[in-house]
Amino acid sequence: MKNLHMLLVDDETEFLSLVTRRMARRGVEVTSAESGEQALELLENEEFDVVVLDVRMPGMDGIETLRRIKARHPGTEVVLLTGHADTSSAYTGMQLGAFDYMIKPVAFDELFAKIRDAALVSGRA
Amino acid sequence: MGSAFLAIRQFLGRGRRQRTREQLARLREEYRVRCRSFRLLVKANHEALAALADLEELRRAGRPFGMARIRALSVRGLMAGFQMVRQLNRMAPGTYEELFTSLASVQTSVDAVLRRPAAESCPDNVLPLDRLTRQCSRETGGKLARLGEARQRMGIHIPEGFVITASACRRFLDHNDLPQEIDRLLQTTENSSMAGLYELSSTLRSMILRAEVPSGLRVDMQDQLTRMQALSPDPLRLAVRSSALGEDVAGASFAGQFHTELNVPSEHVEDAFKAVVASKYGPAALAYRFHRGIRDSDVDMSVGCMEMVSARVGGVLYTRDPLHPEQDCLHISAVFGLPQAIVDGSAVCDRFVVSRCGRRIVERHVAHKEWRTVCHPGEGTVLEEAVASEQDVPCLTDGQIVALVGMGLRLEEIFGAAQDVEWIIREDGAIALLQCRDLHFPALPEESDAAESAPEELERHPLREPLLRGGVTASAGAAAGVAVAVRSDADALRFPEQAVLVARSARPRWAPLLSRAAAVITEHGASAGHLASVAREYGVPALFSLPGALDGLAEQLDRGAVITVDADRGAVYAGKVEPLLRRPPVRGLMFGSPVHHCLEGVLEHLAPLNLDNPDARSFAPENCRTLHDVLRYCHEMGVREMFCMEPRSGLEKGVSRRLVDGVPLQYWVVDLEDGLEAPEDSDLRTVDIADVRCRPMLALWEGMQAVVWRGPPAVNAGGLVSVMVRSVSDPGLAEGAASPYAVRNYFLISREYCSLQSRFGYHFCTVEAVLGQDPEENYVIFQFKGGAADWERRIRRARLVGDVLEDYGFLVELKEDALYARREGADARTMDALLRVVGYLVVHTRQLDMIMGDSAEVARVDEQIRTDLAEIGARAAGIPPPAGDGTSRRIKGD
């Protein structure tokens, strides 16, 4: 299986660097973005196997970012990640086509398994 | 009908010559998508059921949990349910759209239970204290509202002051965008260690301390301060106190969790206000809510700002004895100066017991009061040495005691319950009321034989000499544990479960430890203090004011030795003194709590299963009323879409080739991609096993062939009758009927993928596996259902096979006569071995159900399966099988 390339969007820099480090050890290349706007910009120029997106960010929130990603890159699978478990926003996210909705703190192995499943669906794994 | 089948139909409709490679590729692709959707559906089913099981476990166990956990599990279950609905719709586009509606309505109901109720907002930022009544308690908390009411109805002195309303406090948090951030932090750190708790608390509090007070509130506070200053010749000093809403939750005392700042100059009131609001997230408060099942949203803070009155004497009055509510007595604890040291648990104080009827002073304990708390000329309070002539005299006169008792009884009358009253006697001799609230009594310990027999037992086995004797019973009972000294927060962080906490003072700061402590001993502190209240609430035996406890127990503390605390009789013993130990008090504090209640509300929409019979007409999307219904429906339909909906007769004629191993076999192979050695040749009707290069199929086939199947097992009479009964009652089994049971055995393969669908008579089984170099990719799924024998026997077989698979590290799910087993992430070598095991089971469990009526036979079969599998395993590893086991069975190959 080829190496996965993942776009991680989260305004928590500590979380970004932790996940990036651990994913690297599993052969996943991580590009990080600290806002929805930045993520959309990156997606214009590069293809990713999967996007992991924090729901609550300053500026454009995760749900809006998801909406735009799906409108412009429908084949890109997005896993939502949130510190605030809320059934309404989760449901909206799924309806907008998120692959899944995970809750922080998330076990690394679970996150890893989930992005693999998502990448499998996007047909890029 | 599944899209793959539509494709197959189209494909076949064109006739053999018209088929192109392109179409075959499309067929394969659709089949792969279908397998993938089914796999995701099954995974999601596991996730959802696990979330439901966790929620049920929370409901049952009574261990503490918070809203964050309920939210997370609800979301997990619902989203996994969504995933199942989505994948089912991918397998059969357009067929199951209605399920989205059913699931959405479950989600809406759950959300309604979980959503924080919008609080009614009051436009006032501040309210003057002396105008409050109990009706204001939604904005001011019960404690402050009672002060106002006592002033108005009884003319009791209360300090001049005002309240910053709960609405104003909420607006303050909203103004700084904090509520969501607080929720997020609570979500991500719940259930963590003691260290996690302290860290969370510190983060939350510093966020609030840094926040900005909205200008409207600042102006209103300033107006009140100006009004108060106008009444006083001296520069205004204030006591800034919490008054939380929700402090009146039945049975919950909230003792000492929140912050109070004394003797605050008016220019610092704003900071003190923030500190009090922040104290909602102090470690004691966080731990308390968690253990009592109180939601964060159940507690709203309001803040009282009162004129600081300097006290000649201060203290606490209980209108009943919290340890013996049946006794007809009031208890007064008093010190010279401010009563702060009593509630903080650090003071040695005078104690008086007064009879309720007749108001006679029945007990007097005059302590040696070396220190007293007074206002510091600058800010705050200080301990100063008491005047020598006052150190050993009672701080209250009999007249003052009687006056206090009178006030207490009137307060009790107005508020309709026993009261916990904080009071002072001003320099001018007048009594002022600082605080009053309902007195909390500990839950009565369950009657236990041990407790009753204790005295007798003690007579028969006289106790050894106690290590220490004395002290005040702050919370009843006796308990044993390792002695651990707690002097600092660092000690608190290290405090182990079920140890005996030994501390200098009964500080409220140690309250978070009480959920883990077996008992508490302190050198200072009164039963009127906050820590005592919490100990009683948790049912932790506590012995306070035991002089020299730390020194006296130095040796035990050093060694980490076990001691027994008898709080009732005021004694501490070395080791574990069994006769003293009662059964541990029941601490089911979660049951009936707001959080538990909420969990039950959520479960009502998630857990019940209404769709129990898949053959019933009511088994339909519109009847899915709970999450569990949706899961059940999706799982059933997913299995049908994957395996049962349509016989594969078309596929068989079109692209399958019969497997030959010397002779033609009853197995057909469909090469999805790259699974056969020889490139596909349109004329070939058969494929030799030697040409198969699909790794998982080869391993599976090894297992299937390893031990020759001896045909249907010898059936006892009952088994045979059971089979005949089923045949008659099931039209699908009638001779020549076009039934799914007639379908033959198929391998669908690629280089690293294999799916086997096999039916043998009534027995229906599938294997799906990926076996490659990357362990992360590898998995094997084995499932079967059905059988020919009666229900009981089929269930017994499923259990037997499930046990075997569990021994091989499979996750096994049994549902009646169906078995679903899965293992993922094993390396290629392990996968190879596992597929042999599965292959063996595919062949040898076919008709086992028929002999499962007889327990001796079950045991024999179990034994045989395990022996065979051990041999297969040994053979794969190159170890010769154990010789001469006396059976006539032979291992193929070599």
C-alpha cells in the first residue's frame, strides 16, 4: 500500500504537531493547516487521500469548510474531529458527506484506522 | 436490488459474444465496492453496539461519569448508525432512503435530552441584598436569597450589600466567548487522573480570571459600591462570596467548594468577582459534580458583595446534630474573631450543645484558642495571637448562646428545615447573619450485621491499645487503609485509592480526595467545617481535631502501614481491626442524579429493540424507532443484500470457472483480478487449483482439505427428527424449489483478496479475507447462519464454534444461531494460519448442529476440533503431528 497523504486542519498547534509526529511513524505524510481558509487553499493545488478537520476553529468553522470541500472536491473524504460532542453538528456533518465524526480525545489507533477506511473509500489507498 | 446485480443482469443480457473486458472490469469494480460497503457496515455495527453497551454499563454500574461521556457515546452510536444507513444505501441505491428519516428523528430526540436548557435571562446585573426574597433564588442562589428574606421577615441584621445576578455572570462568560471553550475542555479531559483534574481546573480558572468584565456590569457594580460607601464613614471593605444556583439540589451540600474573598477594598471587587465565578471550576467543585452526577449546566454562579463586618466572635450553628439528627440538640462552634477558621477546618474552637426544648446548655467544651482571625489593615485576613486572658475563656456568654439558638430556631421555622448558619457577633454586640442554608445529613448507612455484632465481638476479643485516642467525630463509621500524609497539592496528586488521609487541618482543599479516601484524620478542624460536610456526604469516616496525629502516626506514615480509624469512638489502631469494620457505606450517588437521569432519557431513544423478528411484516424502516432498531434493520438487510437477495446463477454461467483438484469439485471460482496464474482465457470452463495464486484462498483451501470430512456425522434419533421437522416447515428446502439454498459454492478472488460463499444444504457460510504483506490491511471475517437441526442445537453449535474462534483471537459476535467472527491487522504468517483454521471450520461444522443435542457428544466434538486444529497448526509450522492418537482420521498431504 502506498503512503497516505493526509491534510490535518486544526487550530490547536500542539495537537497538530503530536498527530503529525505519530502519523509519520506509521508512514502517513501529514500536511497541516491552521484554518479552514488555509485548508481550502491547499486543496486547490494538491490532492490528499483524506482530510481530518476540527469542527470548532476561529474564522471559518469545520462544518462550513466541509461544505466547501465537498462542493469543490466531492471525491475527497473528510473525517471530522471535535472536542465538543454535539449530535446536531455531527448529523449535519454526516449529511454533508463527512466520512465520520470523531470525538477528542481520540485514541491514536482509532484515528489511524478511521483515516485508512476513509482513504479506502476515496479509492486512493 | 443491489447495483451489482443490475450490472450482472445487463452484462448477461447481452450474450456471451458481446461481453467486453470493459464490462467485466465494471462488474468487478461494483462487486468490490459492494464488499467494501458491507465491510464498513459491519464495522460500524460493532462500533454502534459497543457505544450502546457502554451507555448501558454506565447506567448499571453507578460509578461516576459526566455529561461529556454521555454525549460522546451518544454521538458515537448515532454516527456509526448513520454510517450503516449510508453503506446499506450504497449497496442498494435508493432502496433504504427512508432509514435516514428514522435515524434523524432518533437524533432529534436525543439532542433534546442532551441540550442545555436555555436559562431565563434577567436584565438586572445587580440586586440589593436587603430586598431579596426566596423568589429571587433563580438569580441569586438560595443562600443569598435567604439572607434577604431573613432580614425582611425577622429583622435580623445582615451586612449591607448586593448580588451580581446569575444572568450577569452568564453574560460575563458569553462576553468573553467562554462557554463553548469550557465545554470543549470538559469534554476532552473528563475521566482523567487527579493530575488531569488539577490541570483542567487551573486552565479553566485562568481563562476566567483573564476575562473582561462587560462595561454594563462594571457600571452597575460601581453604582452599588458608591451607594454602600455613602453609608459608611470608613473606607469600604467587602466580603465577596459565591452563591451558586443548584446548591439546593436535593441531598447535595456543595460544601466549601466555592471561593470567598474577605476584606476586599472596593477597587479590587472586580478581581474578587472573577475569582468567585472561576471557583465553579476549582478542583473540589469539579470532582464533586463528577462524583455526584451533577451537570455543569446545573450549577450557575451568582456573587454576593457584602460589607465586611469586623467580628468580636464568629461561628457556625447547626440546628440539629448532623451525625445524630434524632437528638434534640443544637450545636454551636465559636471562636474569637472571624468564623473563617471554623469553616476552613483549621481552628480549634469552643463547642456548645443546647437542648432544643428548654434551650438548656447541656455541653460546653472550652478550647485553648491561641489564634484568632481578623481583618488585615490592608486587605484580606490574618491570624493573630489572641489576647492571653481570652485564650481559655468561653467566647460566648450564656445570653449570647440563647440568642443564637433563638435565631436558629426561627430560621428553621421560616425555611422549613434544619439549618446550617454562619453568624458573627459584631463589636457592638449585635448578632449578624452571614449565611444560612439547609443542613445536610449523611445518608443512613445500611444496617449491617457486622455493625450490630461489633460490640459483642469487641467484648470477646478485647482490642489492642490504640495508637491514638480522642478527636471529634466529623463523619461516622470505621475504616481501614494505608496511612498517607497529605501536606501539599503534590501529596494530593499522589494520594492512592482507599488510603487513610492524614492531614494537619481539615481544609476544604482536600475535598477532591474524599471520593478515593477510606477515612480521614486531621489534627485541627471541626465537624462544622466544609470538609466534614463532604465526608458525611460521601460516607467517609472522619476523625478531626485529633492532636498530634501526624507525629503520632509518623511511623505508620513512613512505612505506608495499614491503620484502622474508628471515627465513632475516637480511636486509631495499627493494622486492620476487622471487628470494627462495617460494610463500606453504599455510595450509589449517581442514581437519581441529574446526569443519571439524563442518561436514562438518552437510552430511552437509543437502546430498546422493537424490531425483533426479521420475518415479520413490521420489520421495516418506518418502524425503526430507536437507534438499536436502525442498527438491527441495517445489519439484517446488509447481510441479505450481500448474500441472499439473488441467486448468482448469472454470475456462475458468465464468469465463474469450476475448480478442479484432480477431479471437478462443487466449487466455482470468479477471478476478480490477478487471482489466477494463467491469464484469463474465454474458453476455459475450469481452473486447476495449481493455477490459483490468491494467497488467502490457498490458505483457506489448505484448511478445508487438511482433514478429510467424513460426511454428515452419525445422527442420533432426536437430531434426525429435528432435521425432518425443519425440512417440512421450510419451503425453501423442498426438492427442486428455486431457493437461495440451491446456490453453489463460490470463491471470488484477486491476488490478496478472497471471498468464499458456501452453502451446504441449510448451512450458509461466508468467509472474506485479505492476506498481504501489510498487516494493517489484513483481515478475515467468518460467518455462518442456519443449519438443519432445531433452534437449540443450532445455537449450541454457534457457541461451540465461537469459543474455538475466540481462542484464536477472533472477535466473535453470536446472535442466536448466527455467528460473526472477525480478526484484523495480523501479519501474513498469522493470517495464513488463521485461514487454515477457518477453512477447517467451514467444512467440519456443516452438520455439527445435528449432533449438538447430546452434551457428551458436544464435548467429544469440541475435543476433536481442537485436536485437529492443533495438528493443522503444527503441520503448517513444520512440526510432525503427535503420533498414534487412535483415530482413523488421516491428514491429507505430505
